[in-house]
Amino acid sequence: MARITSGVTCSHVPALGVAVDKGITGDDYYGPIFKGFEFSKEWMEKENPDLIFLVYNDHCTAFDASVIPTFALGCATEYHPADEGWGPRPVPVVKGHRELSAHIAQSLVLDEFDITIMNEMEVDHGLTVPLSMMYGQPDEWPCPVVPLAVNVVQYPAPRGRRCYALGKAIRKAIESYPEDLKVCVFGTGGMSHQLQHKRAGLINPEWDARFMDLLVNDPEQGSEITHVEYLREGGSEGIELVMWYVMRGALNEKVEEVHRFYHVPASNTAVGHLILENR
Ligand code: DHB
Ligand code: FE
């Protein structure tokens, strides 16, 4: 049977993808950030999952204002990197796993999570940057990816509690799939950031640290964080952090924190990163 062995959370700052693509990850600005991922790359190679279930948000790339699904599950054979204004990133095409996606779609809908099925979807920095942070620049991504895009771009975004429950349903779906697959779940986005208007540039390291502590050690309580708290403490884009709760719901209640990294600044946000193992 398929089983979930680990979870990764990772900010998906576009500038980090640019740093990788331009070969400037060792400079004064980016060097300290990429240093924080050296352990992660080694861990990823050792963990060697058969598949990544990757929770991210689309940034008006695959979807525009004409359609905004709350939860959109990738059910395609492959996902091409999107052109976000400067041409597609020079990263490999993401291979999917249609059979597993179809199984997860059925399980979720029967479990009363009415996700949108995406038989075609281009993927933006929300998905490709975390893969670059964990794998560097391979010719092919080492394993297939099943993407789940969560709406955090236009109000109303789903609550953390709903995302946490969805994570549990995703675990049930994956662990009822008959193929023997070792699965790692990614939750991307965050940490505190605000890209617009009067509080643009907001970063809140104390709240970010508390957020990570709760996520790891008391996810039941942490999943209750309200929209207003995300907005007040984490800025208007801090709501991306609800996606970490999808990842967290897919893991055991008790997990081992094997790596934590936090760095300010990276573009307009803090880079936050966790590796968690099911023990
Ligand atoms: C930035 C961060 C994001 O999460 C994003 O999606 C876009 C930009 C930034 O800090 O620049
Ligand atoms: Fe984002």
C-alpha cells in the first residue's frame, strides 16, 4: 500500500527560483538562504520518496479572476512550468501520476471534499520553487508529483481547520491506494508577508516562530488560527500558511521535527522551512 512517511514545508518566494536559474545562490544575499537548505537536499536524497503530494497556491497563473476553485487537484499526466511574465522557468516538466490522482479524487469526493479536477494545469513558482530548493537543478525531477492548488489569492480562502481536515482525508486516500509508494507531502507558501498597500513589507518573526511551534506540536490548536489573525499578524499574504495545515493533517499527530530553518529577508518575506517525519 502507499504510505506517507514525511512532510516538508517551504516558502515559495519567486526570487529564490530566479537565484537558482541564474546561478547566484552563493552570493551575499542568497548564500545564507541556500545554506539553510543544504541539509534538506541531503535529507531529500536519502528520503528518496516515490512521489510528492505538493500543496501550493496558484498566483493568477493557471486561473484568472474568471474561475477560482478553492481546492484544485492535479489529475494530469504532466504539468508544464508556466510563463509568469519572463518566460517559463528552465526547470523540468513535472510528471504526474494519473492513477493515484484519480484514486485521490474519488476518495476525497466520497469523503465530502468536493475538489475541482484539473486534467490540464500549468504550474507556477508556488510549485516549482520548493522543488528547486529541495532538489537543486536536476535534468528530470526525481519522482512524480501530484499537485493540489488551494485558493489563498481571493477572499474567502479556506480556513486552517478545513485544510487540516482535508489533509487527513488526503492521507486516507493515499493510504488506501494499493501500489507500494512512499509519499512525501509538501506544504508551501508563507511565512508572514504582505506585498501591497500600507503594510507592504510586513514580516513578523515572533509570530512565524509561534506558528511553526504550534504546527509541529499542537496542530489541533494551530489549525484554529482565524483569518483575522493571519491577516493581522502574518500580513495579507500570510494566509498562504493555511496550506501548511493540509500537509500537517496528512501526517501523524506526533511527528519528529528533523530540520527547521528560518531566515529574514528573502524578497518581501521570511523563508520558513520544516522537515517532519512520521515516527
Ligand atoms: C513573494 C512571496 C510569495 O509567496 C509570492 O507568491 C510572490 C512574491 C515575495 O516575497 O516577493
Ligand atoms: Fe505566494
